[in-house]
Amino acid sequence: MPKALLDKVTVAIGGATGYGGVELIRLLSRHPGVRVTYLASASSAGKRLEEVYPHLAEYGSPETLDSRLQALEPKAMAEAAQVVMFALPAGKSAAIVPALLKADVKVIDGGPDFRLHDPAAYPRWYKFDHPAPELLKEAVYGLPELHGEKISTASLVAAPGCYPTGALLAIAPVLKSGLIKPQIIVDSKSGISGAGRTALSLPYHFTEATEDVSAYGLPAHRHLPEMQQEASLLHSGGKSETAITFTPHLMPMVRGIFTTAYADLAEPATDNSELSTLNSQLTDCMKQFYAGSPFVHVSEQLPHTKWTAGTNHAFLSARVSADGSKAILFSVIDNLVKGLAGQMVQCLNLMCGFSETAGLEGRAVYP
Amino acid sequence: MPKALLDKVTVAIGGATGYGGVELIRLLSRHPGVRVTYLASASSAGKRLEEVYPHLAEYGSPETLDSRLQALEPKAMAEAAQVVMFALPAGKSAAIVPALLKADVKVIDGGPDFRLHDPAAYPRWYKFDHPAPELLKEAVYGLPELHGEKISTASLVAAPGCYPTGALLAIAPVLKSGLIKPQIIVDSKSGISGAGRTALSLPYHFTEATEDVSAYGLPAHRHLPEMQQEASLLHSGGKSETAITFTPHLMPMVRGIFTTAYADLAEPATDNSELSTLNSQLTDCMKQFYAGSPFVHVSEQLPHTKWTAGTNHAFLSARVSADGSKAILFSVIDNLVKGLAGQMVQCLNLMCGFSETAGLEGRAVYP
Amino acid sequence: MPKALLDKVTVAIGGATGYGGVELIRLLSRHPGVRVTYLASASSAGKRLEEVYPHLAEYGSPETLDSRLQALEPKAMAEAAQVVMFALPAGKSAAIVPALLKADVKVIDGGPDFRLHDPAAYPRWYKFDHPAPELLKEAVYGLPELHGEKISTASLVAAPGCYPTGALLAIAPVLKSGLIKPQIIVDSKSGISGAGRTALSLPYHFTEATEDVSAYGLPAHRHLPEMQQEASLLHSGGKSETAITFTPHLMPMVRGIFTTAYADLAEPATDNSELSTLNSQLTDCMKQFYAGSPFVHVSEQLPHTKWTAGTNHAFLSARVSADGSKAILFSVIDNLVKGLAGQMVQCLNLMCGFSETAGLEGRAVYP
Amino acid sequence: MPKALLDKVTVAIGGATGYGGVELIRLLSRHPGVRVTYLASASSAGKRLEEVYPHLAEYGSPETLDSRLQALEPKAMAEAAQVVMFALPAGKSAAIVPALLKADVKVIDGGPDFRLHDPAAYPRWYKFDHPAPELLKEAVYGLPELHGEKISTASLVAAPGCYPTGALLAIAPVLKSGLIKPQIIVDSKSGISGAGRTALSLPYHFTEATEDVSAYGLPAHRHLPEMQQEASLLHSGGKSETAITFTPHLMPMVRGIFTTAYADLAEPATDNSELSTLNSQLTDCMKQFYAGSPFVHVSEQLPHTKWTAGTNHAFLSARVSADGSKAILFSVIDNLVKGLAGQMVQCLNLMCGFSETAGLEGRAVYP
């Protein structure tokens, strides 16, 4: 996309008024190489952005943001933008993407429509037959720490779900290196913004959700097949399956996913000195894996979700269990940034030749 | 204690101004068979209760509560009360209990000083040599759902820690029945009141703790040996060890512990129909085990901590993992009630011949 | 109601599955003199209580609670109960109450349908013509601290709104005594449970409501006319109007209303010694006014809403402003208890000759 | 400061590890014209920033931030920086500032030491005799919306307290224009981060502060004299006093101050049409006053603190009370940004000739 070198890249956002969309707007309108030229909102087309989000009153400028909310119309989006970024519910982007690609527009999809390589997975997990199964081979799973190179040349990137992002960042190094066995328990704790803005239902009502912790999504949450697909790739290049047990929990907070993953060590520690050695080995393995990743930090200290609020950063830690048998792997991310909009911008940066951190500078608004 | 039949049982509370103490006061002052005759507070002796807790202004009556805060003095406590209930930090009650027992006073200890049967565990886990190791054999682990009969005739009861209560309630039925293997992962999510009232430290500062989830206490939290002791008893009558991997997490809420426990099924499911059968088997096993327990409820629906707020009730659920290999066991409790003060009152009821639910009636303040 | 002396009073609850209804159930099922014989729920008739509120699984007994959810049907309710208590939205009870009264059933209405004496106020403030205007004269405003005597002989009691309860408790003593002028600013801060359970709307969505404070209801909230009616009665026996400026605010918490009321002192302080004298005078005036009220506590210390959580208690304070010109009057209540269900039970106690505190014993679940 | 034109302005931060300090770091390290060359921390000198704030691991670069924590040493700070910005408790900067000014360093003080023009106010309100009273005449009150011009040429700027910022923004336009009388009630609702990071005390303990609202600081909070000083300037150029009644409240949230101010209208409305006209007049007056202010937005809709999270923006609204007698003026700010660090950066921008919004771009991290 040589235009990026000459001028700003033009971007359209599909699903601009959801929490993912408004995060894209927040990040892209400060991005030095981007101009947001089209905001599509099925529910609010015809309004202006600040009518839906009053905190964006008098925001944006012709150089950064066209704040009209328009129809989710592929032709208009293709005319307005070089890249289209979607933050839509399952099944919504699949119908539109082929037309965009044909019009030579690059697509970064924040939804699940192009994450799974196997077309048969869609009716099973998402209850729709995929309208463009041929694109599933072409689409790249947009986790830059795993697939950075492919993302940089892709036309269609499917950004991972928030839970898989947290889980895969935690397990990738030690799974790939063979330090753990491929039976993994992923116990995830998420803030409530993951449920989105428009689905007003009782469990997300303030009075019900605050001062409460619960689990949901069993036996099998929709994010499980992504985890399995990518874990299998890490473990055996996709040749053999991995067994992931995934339990998502809701936490009484807005943002953040804390992932605690458990797996048997390939070679358990049999005494304290081995345990200590293994501890270092796990941490070193993580540090090495993410040495070139500007957003992933491996620390001795167990991480806090608050460290990531509003940012694309992830913090990881590893511990051997007290009995020496298991690796316990920790990660924290902001589910709406590294788990959604920020990751999409990171992909955009790779696809357009920007610095990987462009528009994603800065750290948590703390406390 | 036949006096209970004639008159009210007199109770002294040691550690009355901590969160455990004030919960004991809340519960006991409405208990139909109890008169609280002595409140001991090392930090606030000489004050009145309402100076420390203004919400207790003009509270209590001679028949229910003497609201003076007095010294933590065993002789005075023995004179004032038939039963002494302690909610003190580790190492504080062990020095006092022998004198109380000698004075024919019954003791219910909410701290860890008499929970572990092995004296050698104290220097290792709690950094003190136990001053009365002979009592460790006599003391009964105060989890009524496991040791109700022994509790009812005991003079010294050691109420379990909050995390072990949640974990043991979840795993006891299926571990005892042999449905799961004795390698268990306990992933616990606790509200912040577990940290108590007086230890003002940065992680519990509102601005740091709210909108945050973190893990702590690794490699081995002090509540681990209790879990192992009791799990081993359940599994093999204490003959062989169990391996528990325990990871406590802090949640941004006041009350509640959500426990998610994972263990390999003794006989995994190999197809969907077996999986469904196993699901029912796990639930039925739990239901049967707790059939006579007024405070433990087994439900198909995954539980919420909010269901337990302010009560001695626990809600449990069980699921087989998506791949059929594991049991996932859930429990919720209020850490300050079933995890501390309520459980102590439940033990008191058994020890004094009251109805098991006396003083513990009612359900959650909801929402 | 002589039946109360012989046996338990039978009570029906209209609107049993809202937050007000479930609070009535919580309080009444532990009330020593009450049997809840009928739960009416327009939305959930046919279900059982525990299907809507799983925390009430295996709850109640024939002596305390019939947990079937039934139709909101006056005839059936009159057959089942001596007293009907309503926790319904505006306009719902007015249509039913006449039939109940005719059937010699006493009614305690938690909604606004019988609070205002002036029929013309209903179309203006609640957008409906009152179907039984003649009952507005008969109905007693159910704030026991102001109208205890009338309540005890009433057949129809209209329990106040949550905001008016907090405001009137704070201002009543000093307004009645003439210490302040009748132009009063009421700045109220409420938890979100006041919005109820069923009205799922964006402002009460967890992600929107947490970490947020806002004001609403201007220029004139529906609770304003009650405040004016009662303030005018306090000030001049209803002969002259008072001017109340009322601004409700939403706080990111479940329960509690903190009221800060401001009014010019009838005789301002002109120096520090007068200011100090006036301070005591305000506090003493409050203390004297509430000397016989078991639920109202006047303290030197500024109150906290947390002191009231789950209880029918109110805490009040008063201060003279730094410049000596104004009284600042504070109150805290639990909006769902003293602001709704607890107050209704307090009225029931007066109407049935129970102790005023029956079923309302105990203090806050703290912290 | 012509150096700004040639190169980046070098800035030292005094009090770098408090919440104000870490906000300055967050904002300045993304400021295009600034290099942070010195972080002073009395409590943590010798450590690195990321040891105190792990979320800042691997943060900063030589061009933006020297992340060593050093002594609070004026000489070293003057050598390292052209501008020193303080976020220190009361009484700490006054002793250091004279030396810095002598060394030709500009100072922006976030504390109260130079806010009040009257030296006699310091022993009264802050319990210390001012060591440099002659500087109080020179220091400019750093509220750019009121004193922008003076700030731009000042050497010493005293940024306002968080409460005064919220209050003055709300009342300035209508007070200056004479639309309201100068007797004003300021009812402020603040998040808990205003209490800072190091003062660990019981009221800010998570379990005590969450689910609670309270008032404090009566009869006279330290922020009152600033409000009076500036209100008097607005009303009469400082010739006559204004009477402000100020009641700060604590809200269970991290960030944000919601200010509700009440004042009698100079000319009350006597009917509905006048009321409506006055409503527009108040809003228009505000809009006009802030027409040139990039951070202040006047809206018809009542504002939410969440709109400002992490930003230097303020949202205002105005309403006439239902009886036509009073103006009700609303403002929301983020207490740590517009109420502290952001305002200091805004002052820096004016003092150094940067764009007023430099380093303060972007909007709330929402939700």
C-alpha cells in the first residue's frame, strides 16, 4: 500500500458505535498515519458520533475523523477507504468482505467470521453457513506475536477473540518449545465490557454484575475452537490436536482479562532445586519468545489487569506448581484493546508498513 | 452443655473488631440461644463497639450483647463465657486456648492455629512453633459438612480457612466417591474482605484494587496444607497424599469466593452420550452428599457469588469438560460467613445442641 | 386486626419479583408474626420464586412463605391474605386497591399511587388520571417517624419514595422547629438499585454505570411533589408552600441514598461561638425529634451509606455552614429497605400491633 | 523560552511516584515538545520507575523520559530541566521553589503552596508559615480558562486544586456575568484517587470505600479559600467577598469529580416561559465564556464523569430550578487530569508557546 508513504491511509470502521468501534475511533484518530473517512453504524446511521457518545463532542478534524455515522454499505466504504476495519457481531462481516476485497480494499475483521480455517466450524459454533469459505484459507489469524509476517502481506486479517488473545499469549512460548504437554486448562477472568454495549441483559445490569463473580459459557464457549486451532499449530504445526479446557468467568470490572493457564510439565520437577530451575526456564522461554514484541512484557511479579487499562500491552508471568508437576501461566490484557481494537491497529500497522506501535503509544491510565 | 436448654449460652469473642469479629457480633446478637458477654479487642480495649463501628450505634441489649471492648484476657473471658470464639491472626489463639480448655470453656477458633494435625506444619507454614501441639490431635476441623458428628462433641474446633471451605465443599463428594483422581487444580477468586480490616496495604487501597484482577500467594499459599490434609482424608482416609495446585486470585469486590476446581475424571467420557451421563453423575453425587446439609445447594445452573452475600449458604455445580476428560467443580460462598463467622456459628450450634441453622436463617441481601 | 394476636398475619406481595418484592420476601419470611401466603408477579406467574431468584433455592416453609408466583389478581390476594403489600410501578396498584379495601384487606403500597393528597397531581406527575381519587384523603403517608399514629389505625398506607424518605428524615426536625427557612436544596446521591431490576437500559448497564457519577431528573423529578407536600405540612401544617430544589444523582453502587440538604438558617450565626452553639442546636433538635424512633440515629460524625446496607436504619447529622448562614443536613438510608421494603414492614408492624422493629432486627452486613 | 522552538523543553517532575506524578509522566512522555529529564521521589529515590509502577516496565526512551528516580534536590533539578513540575503534599514545594526561580527555572506547582494570594491564609488553612510570601503576589493561579494570558508569561504557576477546578469552571461564566448572586453552594462528588496513593487509611481501604458514599471536610475544607479567592475575583474583581458553602463527598470510583453548584438567580423566573428563557441564557452564557477553550464543552445534556476519564476535558451544563429561583450548575472533570496533571501540562503549553492541547489530545478511555 504505497499510498501510506505518500499520504495518510484512509480507514473505514464498520460497527463504529459498539465498544470495539469507539475504541478504534479513539486509537485511530490519534494515529499519525491514518485518516478515518467513514464510520458505519447499522443502528445509528444518520446521526453524528457525538449523539451516541457525548464524550466525543467537538471531536475530530477533517485530517483525522469524519464523524458522520453512515450506512454499513460496502460500496460506499470501498470508495471512502483503503482499509476497512470491522467490529461487528458474528456473521455480519462475512457477507460484506468479498465485495471489499474485490474492490482492492484491505480488511481487518475484529469478529469471528474469518478466524477459523475450517468452514465446518461455522455452522457448529456460530450457527451460520459461511458465505465465503474460500476466503478462510486466505485470511490470516491476526495475532501479530504469532503471525506477524503473514499479517504484513495479508489482504484479509481476522483479529483474534479477546479470550484467545490472552490464552495464546500465555501458552504460546512454552507450548511451542515443548515444555508443557498439550492438555491445557484455561481459566479466564474477564471484565464485563466484553459483553458489548448493545446487548442489555440482566447479567450485565449494574446491580446484578457488581459485587459478583460467575462462570459461564460451558461446556464450550465459542472462543474454544480458535484456541484449539492455534494451540495445535503451535504444538505440532497443526498435525495433532490439543485438548483445551476453557472456563470463562465474569469479573465485576469494566476492562481486562486475567488468564490463568495450567498444563502438565513435559518433565516435572522432582525436588526444590529442579523446581526453581524450571521456574526460570519457563520465564526465560517466554522472554525469548517475546524479545522482539513491543507490547508483551514478561515479569517475575504476577501481573495485574490494571497495568493494561486502555493499552495494547500484555504482561505475562510463569510459575511451577508447588508439587513441581505443572506450569501455571499468567497473562493480562485489556480485552477491548489488545483483545480487540488495539490488536486490529497493530495489524493495520504491519499491513501498511507503519511502526508496529503507531497510534498505540503510551501506557495505562493508572490508577 | 445442658445449660443451653435452661438458658442462653454465654459467648466471648476474641478479636471483636476485625471483620470476622464484627460478623460474629452481627450473627450472634440475633441468635436465639446466645448471649454475647465479652468482646475482646487487643487494639481497641477500653472503647465501646460503636466507636469502632458507628453502624452499631445504640445496638444490642443486656440479653444479647455487652458492647464494651475489653482485653484479650483468657481468665476474664473464661469467667464471662461458656464458649470463646476467636477471629484472630495466626499464632494469637494458640497461646490462650489451653488455659480456656482447662477452665472448661469450649473454644471455636476461626484462625489457623488448630487446623493442621501435624505440629511440624506450623513452623513451615506459619513461622511459629506450636505452643500446644498435644491439642492438635484433639482439635476438630470445623467443616460441619465433613465432620459434623465430631464437631458436636468437641471442646476445641478449628474452623477452616475461607479458601479451603470453598474448595473442599466443591471437591469433597466426587473426590470421596472416587469419581475424580486426586490431582486437583483449585483456581479461587476471592473478594477483598479476606484481607481483613487492619492490614492497610497498597494492594487493598481502593484505587489499586478496584477495576483489577490479580493472582498472589504462589508457589504455596498458607491455605494449601489444610486443603491437602482434608483432601487426603476424603480420598484415602489420610493414607495417601493428594496433589493440589492452588491459585488464589483477588477480585474487585468485598465478599465472596468463587472456586473453580479441575480434576481428571477417573473414567473419562469418550462420546457425547457418556459425557452427558457423567455430567448427571457428578451433580447427583454432590446432591446426595449434601442431602442433609441445610446450607449447601447443588444446582444445574452455574452459581454466582452474589447468591451468598451475607449468608452461610453455599451453591455448587459440576460440569464435565468439553473433551470429556475432566470434572469442573464450582462453588460459591461468602468468605466472611460460610468462610469464617457463619461457619463458626454453625459449629457452635452443633456443639451446643441448637438447630444447625439457628442464628443463620435468611438469605442474601440481594442485589 | 385481632387475628395477629391469635395467629400469624397473612400477607400477599404484589410485585414479588422486583427488587422491592424480593426485599419484602427477605424481611417478611423472617418476621415472627407474618406468613407470606401469596406472591403475585405479573411477569413470572406460573414459575416458582427460585426460578427467578436462584439464591432462594430451597427457601421458605409453609409457616413462612408460599413460594409459588401467581397472578396479580385482587380477589385471589384478598382470599389469601389479611394484608397486601405492593411494590409495583406507578399506576399499577391504584386500580386494584379499591377492591382489596372493600374486601376488608389492609393495603401497604410501596408505589406512588396513594402518596399525593391532590388528585390533580397524578396526571401532572405520573401521567394518569387517578381511578380512586376519594381514597387519596384516606391514605396515610407511610413515614412512621412523621405519621406513626395515623399509620397504626390506617387501612391504606402509601409508603414514601426512597428520595423523599432520605430528604424528609434529614429536614423534618429543623423545618418543623422553625430553625430553617422553607427554601430547601436537596442534593441526593443514590445507588443504582433504585432503578429496579426489569428496566434494562443503557445508563444502568454495568460498563456505563460503574466509575461514573451523573445527575438526572431535572427540572422536576417525580419525587418532588411528595417532598413538597410533606415539607409544607411540617413547616406550616400545609398552609403555605415550601420551595424545594431537588437534584438526584446516580452513584456507582447498588444500595444507599446519601442526602445533603441545604437551607438558610432562620437566625444565622454571626461569629464562631454562635456557630458552635447553632451546630449543637441543630443536632439536639434532631436527637429530640427522633428520641422514640428505633431506626433513626443522630450522630456527630458524618454518616456513611454503608452503615445502613440491608437495614431499616437511618443515620443523620447536621452542620452549620462555614459562613454561619446555612444548615447542612445529612441522612443515609438503604433505598431498598428504609427507602422501600423495610419501611413497608415498619408500617405493617404499626398497623398490626407488632413491635415496631419486628422482622427488622439486626444491623448492616458490614463491610 | 525560545529553546522550545529549537529543541524539546526539558522538564523535571517533583513527586514522581504519587498519582499526580505518574499522570504527569503519562502525559509528558507523549508530549511532542517535552523531554522528561529528572524524576524526583522522596520516598523511592534510587529505584527505577518500573519498580514502583510495574505497568511502566520497558517504558520511555532517552528522547522522552529518564526513568531513574532521584532525590528531590533543587540544584540537580535546575541543572536537568528548564521547567520543574511539582505534585507534592502541602508545604513541600514552598521551600524549594525560590531556589529554582533564582536559577531561572520555571515552576508549575500542583500543590497549594502558591495558590493563595494572602500569606496569612497558610498558617490558618495549611498549618505552616509561608517561607516565601513575596512569591505569592507573583504566582499565577493556573486555571487557563480564567488566567490564560497571565499564565503564558508567568515563571511560577500554581495549578488549582481538583475541587476548585470543577467548581470554578461551573460557576465562572454566570458569576462573572452577574446572572447569579455571590452566595453559592458547591456540592462536590469526588472519586477516591484524590486521596492519593501513599496515605493508606481506613476510609480508602477497598472494603470500606466501595459501595459507600460519605461527606467529609466540614466545616471548611482546605480548598474553600481558593474557591473564595477566585469567586471574589470573578464577581467583583476581588473587591467584595463571596460566600461559598462547600461540601465534598467521596464516591466509590477512582476518577472524576461531579460538581453540582446552586446559587440564587439575580432575577428569578416568575413563570414557565421565563424559566425556559433563563435556562437558555445560562447555557449561552457558559458557551460564550468557553468559546475559545479547547477543553471545556457546554452541553444541553447533563454530564457524566465517565466522559472525562483520563482526559483534560470538562463538560458543563446549567439548569434553572423547578421554582425558577436558582441556577443549578454542573461540571465534570477527571480530578487527576483537568484537576491536576493535565491542567499543569495545559499551563506548561501556554508558558512554553506550545499548542494549548499538546500532549493532551484524545478523549476518554470509554467505557
